[in-house]
Amino acid sequence: MHAAIPLLPPQIQSQLVAGVLFGDTQNKQSKASIKGFPSAKLKTFCASDDGVCNGGLNVNPGHVSYREKGDTEKAAEWLAAKFTS
């Protein structure tokens, strides 16, 4: 998403309702944002024990724990709210 969204034409970008990232490989570098994409439309889930979110590429158990931690359900609820508001 970090590379794709900025390349979209403005008329397409404006149609994007929301986006969710899990274990974002660029979380530390981008401060949980995507260039040119409104922060209110983006939710990033990065677990404190995720070796990828902290700036490295250490794919560890924390990187694949989002479903177990209930974050996928939280993401679905957040996205649903974005589509109904």
C-alpha cells in the first residue's frame, strides 16, 4: 500500500474509503502513515512483539499473531464503521 496508493490517480484515491495494515514492514519509517493518504482512513496494527513493525525484517511469532489477538475482528469492525458513516 505504501508504494501503490501514492501512484493512484487523485480521482481513484478519493474513492478509497479506508485501509488496514497488519505487521506493516514500513511502520517505523512511515510512522504508521501512507504518504498522501489521510490518516483518518488508515488503521495500522503493529504488535509490540512483531519483529517487522519495529524496523527490522524479523518475521517472528508476533508478526503472525494478529488473528489470535483479536486484531482482525477489530479491523473488520473499524472498516465496517467507515463504510456505514
